[in-house]
Amino acid sequence: MAYYRVWSSRPSLRSLYSATKQAALRSTRHLSSGSDPASLLSKPSWSAKSLLPETANLAQSPTVSSKQLHHLLRLSALPPPSSAAEEEEMLKTLESQIHFVKEVQSIDTTNVSPLRSIRDETEEAQMENTIHRKDLEAALEQERYVGRAKRIQRTKAEKPAHPDGEAWDGDALKLASKTMGRFFVVQSSRDKR
């Protein structure tokens, strides 16, 4: 049950998708239903940049101090910034990433079931993935009943022929120009130039 609560409190891909879909629908609501798809797709209706903070907002509320940045860099085995400008750039990047994560986490996930797997759950996909008796006929034909108890025994399958007609004889040294016992010989000079 705790496993379900952990996943239900996190935003899922479905909720992110539905939020972006709702934003796209709001921005394209004024378009008619008979519009050309190429014209609809020529201009983006939503951008991930809308989840990033403005540069003025970054300087107002720093959530990560310089000391915390150095600690994070040490934990992740990254080199510390070489200059104050590089450190300031790292702090700005980290602030924007934290803001982005908070925006994604703020998506309303009520009535959204947790994502268990990414797969096609349509009826056609389920029918395609269902194993039928006709799929097993080849394997069932290789079985026979043996004895009074009618025990099922699998018959030995014939070894498939090689496509080129030749079977490998197991001699890996057959094409070597020089051999010594079970090893092949490589000519090299003792002088290293």
C-alpha cells in the first residue's frame, strides 16, 4: 500500500501529457475544426520554456547557496567552478532546473492513476499479444504421449540445416598460415622501433 502512495503523490507522465494537451487546447480553441493540419502544426502552441523562470525571478529567491553548490559538486565528483562567473552560471542553471521540477510537481494529479508501464493497451494490441492455440501448434506437434500414465514427452527436433549448406567442423585454426599445437603463430620482430 505504501508503494501505491509514493507513486500516487508523484506526477505521472499522463498528467503531464494531459496538462500540456489542455494548454494546447486552450491556445488553439479559436481555430476552426476544419483547419489544415499543416497550418496547425506550423506554429507551436506550447513550450517547455513556459515552465522555466524569468531571469529577474532567479536573483530574487536563491534556494541554493554557494556552499550547497560546492557540496553538490563534491558529492557528484565534479570539479568546482574555476571562477566566480562560472559559479554564478552554475547557480542560475541549478535554480532554473529546480524551478522546472517544482512546476512539473505542481501539476494536479487527482483522479490520475499511477503509470505502471508504457505500452499500447488498445484491444488490437491485446489481441496481438494474446497467445492462441494456433501459435502453439508447432510446439504441440513435437510432443507425444508415453506409457500407461500418458506422460507427455517432447520428441527431439531435427537440427536445422545451415543456410550456406556447410556445417562448421570446429577447427578454428584451419585457415591459419602457421600453427604450433593448438595455437596460431604471429610473426613479429623483437626490435621495437
